[in-house]
Amino acid sequence: MKPRTIIEKIWDQHLIHRENGKPDLLYIDLHLVHEVTSPQAFEGLRMNHRSVRRPERTFATVDHNVPTAQNRETKDSISKIQIETLQKNCKDFGIELADIYSPHQGIVHVIGPELGLTQPGKTIVCGDSHTSTHGAFGAIAFGIGTSEVEHVLATQTLWQKRPKTMQIKVNGQLGIGVGAKDLILAIIAKYGISIGTGHIVEYTGEAIRRLSMEERMTVCNMSIEAGARAGLISPDQTTVDYIKGRRFAPKGAVFEETTRKWLELASDEGASYDRTIEIDASEIEPQVTWGTNPSMGASINDTVPDPESFESEEKRQAARKAITYMDLKPGTPIHDIPIDVVFIGSCTNSRISDLRQAAQIANGKHVHEGVRALIVPGSYTIKKQAEAEGLDKVFKEAGFEWREAGCSMCLAMNDDIVPSGKRCASTSNRNFEGRQGTGSRTHLVSPAMAAAAAIHGHFADIREFATTR
Amino acid sequence: MKAFQTFEGLVCPLDRTNVDTDQIIPKQFLKRVERKGFGACLFYNWRFDEKGNKKTDFILNQPDYAGASILVARDNFGCGSSREHAPWALQDYGFRVIIAPSFADIFFNNCQKNGVLAIRLDERKVETLIGCASQGAFHLTVNLAEQTLTGNEFKEKFDIDPYQKELLIKGLDEIAITLNYDNDITAYEQRHAM
Ligand code: SF4
């Protein structure tokens, strides 16, 4: 048989109907739901007297607009209605909901893997573009709009055009102090935010194999920032070890049997991709974005670029607009950019290993005067784990705020907002204009780089402190 | 979904690349549980200042473009968040057609599902269109069946996936179509012992 990529294998396994001139009808194994992109979908079901075809393949949580302050009281009445609407919808349609006070609550892309819902070979969708995160397990996982949410609720399927495949091969090893976030930011800085359009990306190569599951999630999470429909990594023993024992993982003998099937999904030797790009991990340095889309990034030891240095007028114009919005001057060393706010959280970087890295930097130090620094764990489970390890104490003693789980300042739909004109070092994934609050300025970085910026009040090269990756 | 046949409207140029859905509709407006009424929030941070006054330099606020229903923009329109509120806001504001050299995948699908026609047109032609539209009072006729765009001197064909074209022209409910495959879905579930 012709060698196939994991993308083709999973796609073919889920095919229900194929016909010339039409998209494929695919079965969807897992549908994750949250409060912001679902209300209109449930309303559509009710209007048409339809039900949810497979409630047990659907799992919901509240994350986008929930407060992350200690008492979790939702003051905003419109947010409250949105949360209550999801509670009612889940109850009416028989869907399990990790509600605000549930021990499973958290960012939808954090809890899926944590509960063992995310597994190799599955097709996974959610009304959220960062669904690509789940691809870290060797699943085809992608974001959908609300109409498609309704479609999946009603039919457990989606019409999808067969995507093109792209391989991003990362050779060599990441240097000390350089992490998964730097890797994906460097890829996007080099190739731009639309390189992946129309493609599903598979990340391969030595540097990828060496990443932990949490680091793989960081990489796959930002596939959408490269324009890709989804990003994934072929499963291996690291994947299997992570899943074992989790609530929704297969148990006992079934686990062994399933594991064998999972590992067979890995792309075959010699499988071909529509496009392949290769990069060398050892050349990557800690990254900081300076502009208003994730490709406008630089290494920590670079300077803010001169917009006139870009090759096309379109890029020059975009860079001029970005630098004006960000209130930066060409030639300023990235090191010297002062910071007002630090946000460590989001589905990109809010897992326990992210918090451990940040805590290592924060330990025994203090947040710089005038800087507000927040730590928002990705889930209740992570928060508890961090507290068991004493990380919360490290952070609190260093002057960081220790918050409850949610999306928080990643998109600032709740009260966690970067004030207009203020500058934030953020471990999230989008630095669009106004993303963290109207007029806010976002610099995307890794958790360690964010913690270092909090301590210094400006960016700093993490490698000056780090001894291990 | 409203059926789409021919459509004539005033063209507004938006001379920007990578217009993301956070700009099309900022997150503070995503809390509502309805589908309607998002037009007032379209491009909110570009249309209004911090006090809620109209920014006169933003193109949609210029009197020449009042009532525009066709938007022309540059590469990678609709990138970022998957929020379907973006096409809802465009549609509610009055836009029925968006033309750009390329669109982000999820946004493109979301338009389709709401009867907003997203047309990919090569960069050179978009350049011409932006030129025409920048003069003001430039109208285009979009004929979906014929796949043509016509306005003054401008006449071009555009490509569209035949299946998407059919859905748009007939204004079909995709869920109803899929439910015709119920037996296949059930058979799939049985084969996979679910
Ligand atoms: S953390 Fe940010 S990017 Fe992730 S799901 Fe929440 S809002 Fe979206």
C-alpha cells in the first residue's frame, strides 16, 4: 500500500460519504462546547425541533467570559446570561458540563487533554480556532463556526473539503532556555500568518519528538496563527504515557489494544506531503513579537525593525501601522521595551510545566515596581496541582496575582483587561489590535520570558538565568 | 439561509491586509446570545473613538460609502478567531459580498453558512477594484449563476466551488441535507461499535 500521512489515515477512517464535486462528509468523534460560540447553535436546534445526536460525544465548559477573581462572581449581567444559557442548554440536551465550580472546569483546550477526552486518531471540533491544540495527540482537531457547531450537534458530522497536507520538519535540538513557544513563534515569524491556509500541518523532526505533551500542545495550538486549519503530531510513547489513567482513557486490556492502533496511525516512512518546510531548531532564540499579528516577531537580542526595510509596499504599510499602534521606534532594542502588565495563562501556556518554568524565574525575586502580573492556570486541576507544589506561594511572594482558571486576559472578555495604551508581555497567542482590551498593546512570549519581564519591568534574555530547558 | 442570485450594490474599499475577526467584531460584543444586531458593533474600534464618537477618517464613516453592501479588502481577510459573529456583523451592517485575494479558512466557511458571498479574486483585479471604489459611487453587479462581477468598465469572472454555489443559490439548509444521510451515519456508528 502507498505510504500515507497520519492526516490521510484519520481522514479516510472517518469518511461517511464521498462524491465528486462535493466536500467529504466526515464523522466527528468529539465535540467540545463553550459559552460564547454555542448559544445561537442550540437556539437553531430548538427552532427546527432537532436534538443532539450524540450527547455523550459532546462535552462543555465555561471558560471565555468567566471571572477569574477568587469568588468567581459574575457581575456583568450579559456574561451571566451567556453562562446560564449554556447551563440550560446542557441540561436540556443531556450534555456533561464542567461548570464554573466543577473540579474539571478550565479552558476547553486544556481540559480536553486533561480528562483524556483528547486521543490519537479522533476527529475533534470546537467553536474555537485554537482547537488545533488537540492535534498534539495525533488527532485531526479544528475550529468551527457556530453554524457548524449546530451541524455537529444535530448530525455528529461535518462536510469538509479534503485539505492539503504540509509538513513542518524541525531538525536538531532547541537550545537551553528556548521552548516550544519560541519554536512556534519563530516558525510564524519566518513564514507568515497565511502559510498554512487550506492545509493541515504535521510537525515532525527530532526537536518535535523531544517535546513533552504539554510543549507539543503549545506548538499545535498556534497552528491557526500560521493560517493552518489544524496542526498535529504523530503519536508516540510520550503520547501514550500522557493519556494512560485519565478519566476518559480506555482501561486495562483495551488500553493496550488501543495503544497499538494509535501508534500505527503515525505517518508512514516515505509518505508525501503537498508541501514541506524545514527549519533548524538550534538557530532559534527566545522570541518576542513587536507588532499586531503573530508573524511580526523578533529574537530577544534583535531591535524593533524599520518598516521601510520590508520588501513589499504591503508589508511596509502593515509594519508602519503596527509600529504606530504599538508605540515603538525602529531600532529600539527589544530588551529595552518597558512592560506594564504580564499575563501568564491561555490555552497556549497555562499548563503545569508552564507555571513551573515561570515559578523558577520568579522564585525569590519580586515583580518590578509598577508592573501588574497575573498568573491564570488553565484549569482548576492545574491550579490545585500548582498549589500542591507550592508554586502559588512562590508567585504570591514575588508579587504576582494568583487567579482562578479561565481564558482571562487572553481575550479580555471578562474583567481581566489591559488598559488602553498599556503594554503587556503575554503568553497567549494573539497580539491583534485591542485583543487584550481596547487600545492595549500585546507582546507574545514564552512563560519564562514573561516571568523575566515581570521581574525586570522590561524584556530580558531568559538564557542569562536559565540552566535547563 | 437567504438565497443568493444577482446582487447590485455600492462598493467600499478597505485597503488593509490581514483584517482579523477581532477587528471585524471586538470581543466585548460576543456576549450576546442572539444572532441579530451585531451590525452596530462592526469594526467598532475603527469606527468609534473611546468616547463612542465616530472617527471621521475611517472609510465606513465617510458619507460616500453610506449604504455600501460590497466590501473589497486585501489578503487573508477574516484571520484569527473563529467567531461567526464576524459574518453576522458584516451581514447585519448590510454587506452581502466580500471580495479579497484570499480569506482565512474558518471565516470563509462561516460566510458561506450565512449566505454572505466571499469571493476570491486575484490580487491585480482587487487592486483595480480598490482603485475604482476609492473614487466613490462605484457600484458592482454580482451575478452568482454566471459568476461575473460588472461595474462601469470593470468586468471579471470569478471562481467558486460548484457545491457552495448550489447551496447559496438555493439557500439550502445544510443540516436538512445531511439528515438525508442518516442511514450512512448510523451504519458508520455501528461499524465503529459506538
Ligand atoms: S485561552 Fe484565549 S485563545 Fe485559548 S480558547 Fe481561551 S480565548 Fe481562545
